[in-house]
Amino acid sequence: ERDRYGLVLLDEYQDTSHAQRVLLTSLFGNGHPVTAVGDPCQSIYGWRGASAGNLRSFPTDFPDADGSPAEQVDLTVSFRNRSRILTVANHLSRDLRRSGVPVKDLRPGPQRQGSGEVVIALHEHADAEAEWVADQVARLVAPTEGAARYSPREVAVLARRRTQFERIEAALRDRGLPVEVSGIGGLLATPEVLDVVATLQVLADPTAGDAVVRLLTGARWRLGPADLAALGRRAAALARRDRDMPDRVDGADAEPDPDPDEVDERSLVDALDDPGSAAAYSPEGHRRLLLLRAELRALRARADQPLTDLAADVMDTLRLPVEVGARPGAQASAARGHLDRFLDTAAEFSETEEEPTLRAFLAYLVAAKEREHGLDAGRVGVPGDAVQLLTVHGAKGLEWPVVVVPGLCEGIFPGEPQNSTSWVRNPRLLPFPLRGDIADLPSLDLDGCADQLAVRDALVALGADCKERDLLEERRLIYVAVTRARDVLLASGYWWDHTKKPRQPSRFLLEMREVSERLGLGSPHNWADPPVEGADNPLDAGPRTASWPLDPLTPQRRRDLSAAAALVREPGEPAALGQPETGADERSARWSRDVGLLLVELARAADEGPRTVVLPGHLSVSQLVALRRDPAELARQIRRPMPAAPAPLARRGTAFHAWLEERYAGTRLLDLDELPGAADENAAPDEELTLLRERFLASSWAPRTPVEVEVPFHAVVEGVVLRGRIDAVFADEAAGYDVVDWKTGRRPTGRDAAAATVQLAAYRLAWAALAGVPVERVRAAFHYVRDDLTVRPADLMDVADLAALVRTVPLVHTVPLQEVPP
């Protein structure tokens, strides 16, 4: 690595962890030319192990070639922020600059002196704050008089909590302003992905009643409370029936309200599959239940397909690609970014897990949500001109001319962590004394504690230090939020949201007010008086109303879309008319619908023209073969992994492998898709096992014993990681080694045969590296078992040839989608 990179630049170094520090110093320490850029005041990822102390240790971790500590250069000129915004930012970060890594105040660059606008406010309640934010944004981007100072896309609202978005988004939309909400809760909180996950849960878990409720009450099915209650009664009735109790389901009033334990025992999934008498539901509710049941049954029939294919199947069944593409202002080619990212996640899970089952994948998603703060969301095309709503963490590294920071209340911003950050109270945390960055963490000093009272005091002191550390983390976060603004900073808080007692203004808001008034930066735009003692919450006055089921469309838009849908429906198609598919017609209707969707996609692809596809950082050997055979097809598959055609061929090497494994006792166990011959095209069916065994025993390989079987490897070519697994390696005293790939299918011809040699070339080079022998001492061959034919291609690619092949990828990034065959 040191030879590959003559110079190393480490950006955002304050966000690195101790483990990353150790890795980087091991690779590039001891005098290698390294430069790190970082701001300790912006170290906002301490919750995931980042340590701003890495900046302090950088001079000794990465010394100059003569062993002397590296030089530190202070970058104190900001070319982004105007002077008034910088003044507020410097004031908020005073405590940060006094602790940890010492850094100087920022000063404005040329033409930034004495400029900028800082507006602060304190409101009576959260609704009033949302209205004020919307008014201020409208004043800047859509004034009633005069020209707009900024476009909507030049405005960002940075919230500490995602729950703040709803009010502010509604207020902005009420004023006719376009809004784009970015990265709410990461990938697993986006509506379209939530629907996919809920459907997968229903397919995998018969007790996933909460997932059924999400689907039934969502925007598509919109089941009402009365029908949902009837389904709950049906679930309880099925549970009683299983315990040999009378099944009273024939009348609408025959079933009592369910006991919660009974519903949990049977759950709503089975009730949906067997909803009982139509009389128990409204006619429209029963129709929708049957439609959803038909979709889920069809998906269960196809649930044995690979994980990525199943996820794509669910998306198409739910018509999510069409739905996200129809969002106002969305671009069809970019709107499915979250769906594509979810498919990438499923593909990565399938490639890295030994048993990539649906249940295992769902468990992985739960762990990612609970322990890793979700997964990174995909990149969704943003409307050309819209106000951005996102969290402060999501705004790191970005900037806007106008930034709004709402919710500056104690308990919100600064907030409190959901779980204790003290390792003595949170068992999920690694004890601080065991961490490599212990010098930057609060310490528990038990030396000299003579009794339990002294130990308790030491624990209290540790807790206080951890809270102080949490507050510094929040202070870094407000510093990041403020410094995202170039020209205008709007900051506000409030007294009341839906709490029993009023909140207090954030210390950060009070500090902004103090420095603004002291230095003449401006007076508060509005500052509500504190509520009187015992005052009622104004937001809780009067009843709250809501409609259920929620219709995402306005009544007029619902009527317009219904009329438009009626115009395009073709008579005689049950699926188009919204009728449940039953009997033999279900399969025919599903095929017809699938063909129609493919034709629509083909026409859309022809209209959109070429599209750029980014090469992933890793490729399997089979993908490398595909690159040699058809680069455009590989790019299409990377862009959107599609379900493979139903192919029992992918399993037909299983029986032969089981026999071969028994013959080669002690070999490693594999997943089904990794078995020798499992991925062969035209592989032999299982009933030919007897013939395959006879042919193999008669071959020249039968008397020989391999030195290794099923050898996994990783190799880096032109910065791309190649992964593969070698079937068998035999020692040959004369030639060195024979690397063999068993094939149970027919020998390819033409372009396919030429492309297949890439597989052997990769295996040959990988084994040479693993064995530490010259590549000339390694031969490679395909052995076609059924034909008892060993093929040793001549002139296999070397490292330079493979590198050249990988380098051709940019030439095929542009994929002519119009060439997709019908």
C-alpha cells in the first residue's frame, strides 16, 4: 500500500476511530508523506467511536522522515460563512476550543466582513414555530412584493430530531413552497422500503401482525378500523378453533372482541389468508383483503427464489417503482434510489452470509436499525428547486445560503441520548479502560475508595463526566448546523410541544441571543414570555381529529385519478378492474400483467436513452466472466439486479457434489449456490448422477487426491476486489499445481468459451499468490464430467491482462438500454 500511494491525504480526520487510527498508522506511519485535515469542533460521530483526539496525536503518529513530529498548520479563514454567522459559531464553540484539541477561532475571508444575517426567535409552541419558519422562508424565496432573494433549493432546514419534520413540512407546503425531505431515518425508514420489509416479514413470519397492519392501513389498501377489528376477531376465532373450540365465524356479529393473547397466538397473517365470511366485513373491505391475499399467496409461491430476486419481485408486486416515479417533481430514472439501495443491501448480504435466508436477512435489518442507527439511504433524485429538510448529521459537509435551525429547546437541542453513555450503566458499551482512546474518555477513579460510599461517589462523578461529554457532542452538532449557513441563519425554539410541562429555551439559543445583543448583531425577531405556573398546554386545548383510513390524495385528486384510471383500463382484465384473481385465471392474469410491465419498462428505457452505471468496488469471478462476454449486460445487471429465469440448473450440481464430498472426506461445506457445477449453464440433471459418477471414476482425475478443495480467495486488480472459490487443486510434481473447475454441463462454444477462460485465469493467478509460487508453475483446466473431457485453454490472461479488462469498464458505463431484448 505504501508503494501504491506516494502521498496520502486523510480528510475529516476528526471522524476516525481508534481502530482506524491504528490501521492508518500501521500502513502509512514511520515517515510516509501523510496530511490530515480536520476540525475537532465538528467531531459529531462520537456515538459510533469517532475520536477527535486522533488529531492531537497526529504529529507523533505520522512523524516526518527524520522522526520529528509533523507540523501543524491552522486553517482559520472561512470562505463560506459571512462574519455575523462566524461570530455566533465562534461563541457557541468556546467550550470546545478550550477542551480537547486547541484550535483558533475562525475569521471571515475577503468580502465577508460585517455581512450576513442572524435571526433568532422563541415561540409559544411548536406549531407557532413551524408557521414562523415557513413565513421566514417564504419571505426569502417567494415574497409577496419584490424579487426573491434566494431560490427554494438554496434553503435548508436542519433539525435535531426527525419528528420535527412533519410540522415544518406541512407549514411550508401550505405556502406553496416545494419541499424535499432527505434521509428520514436512513434507508429503513423510507416509506417504500418499509412496505417492502413489511411484505417480506409477512412472507417469512406468520406472527408478523404488525407488518400486516402496516400494509392494510397504508396508502394502497386503506382498510378502515371496523374491517380491521373484524380481521382481529377472525384471528382470535382461528386461534380458538385450533384449540378445538367452536368456530363462530359465519355471522358478522358472531365473534366477540379478541383477547390480545389469542391474536398474538394466531396473528393476523393467518386471518388474512383465511378471512372467513364476507358478511363480517364491509364489501369494499372484504374485496381489498382478498386482493392482498392473492398478492401474498403469489409471492409465497415464488419465495424460494434468491433473496435479491425476491425483494425485486416484492417491489414490482407492490408497484413501488411506478409509485415512486409518480411523486410530484420526481424523475423516473432517479426516484427509485432507495429501492436500488435496498436491493444492493440484499445482494451484499447474500454474497457475504453463509446462509442468506429471508429470516436471516430480516434479523440483519432489525439489528441494523436497533444497533447501527439504520442503513445508509439511497440517492434519490431531488426536484430541481425545493427547500431541503434534513437532520444536522445528514448535513455534514454540505452548505446552503440560508439555513434554519428549529427546535432549540432543552431536551431537544441539546438532546439526551436514548441510552446511557456511561459504560457502567450501559452493558452494550465496551468499558472505557479497554478502549484504545481511553485518554479522551471519562475515567472511573476507584483508587483510594475505602468504602461503598466512596465507590458510589466515584460512579456519580463518572456519570457527570459522561453527561458533560454528551453536552460537548451536542455543542459540536450545533456548531456544524450554524456553520452550514453562508448568508442567513434562522434559529428558533418554543415553550410547548406535547409535554405536560413547558420546555426551556436551549442554552444554545440563549447564547445566540446574548452574543447578538452584546455585539449588535440584531434583536430577537420574536421572544415569547414564559408560561405562567400551572398553565395548560395550548396544543392540547380542544379535541384532536384525524381521518382513518388516511387518503394520501385530496378528494378532488382522488376523483381525477379514478377517472383517469377508468380511461386506461382494458375491459376483461380482472387485475386491471381490481377484482381478486382466483383459480386458473390467476396465473394467466399474473403473466399478462408481468408482460405488460416489461413492455412498459422497455418503452420507457428507449425514451430515456443511455444511462451511466457505476462499477462496484468488488466483483465476483462470474461477473468478471460476464464483463468479458457482454459488458453492457453486466452494467444492466449492476444497475438493477433482475430475477433470474426459473432455472433448476442452478441446483443440479448438488447431488454430484454430495457424492464428490463423500469421496473427498473432510472438505469444507458450502452453500448450495457455491457447489461445483451449481452455476453451470446446461448442467446435468440430478437423475444423471449415476452417469456422472461413472464418468468421473473413469477419468484421469479419479485416482488423484487434491491438496485443497473449495478454496476461497480475494484479489485486488486495479482497485477492484475480485472474489471467487476454486473447486480443486492438485499437486503435480512436474508442473507444480493443477487448478481444476468441475463442470457438469456441456462445453461452451464461441464467445462463451472465450469468456469462460477468464475464470481459469483468475483462479490460476489466485492460487499462485496463495501458494507463493510463480504463476508459470500453475496450470488451470475445466473438466467436463459428463463428457470426460479436460480442457486446458492456452494463453490464459496474466495480471496485466486482467487489469486491462477491468480498465475497460468505464467504456461500458453508458448502457444502451434501448438494446434490451423484448
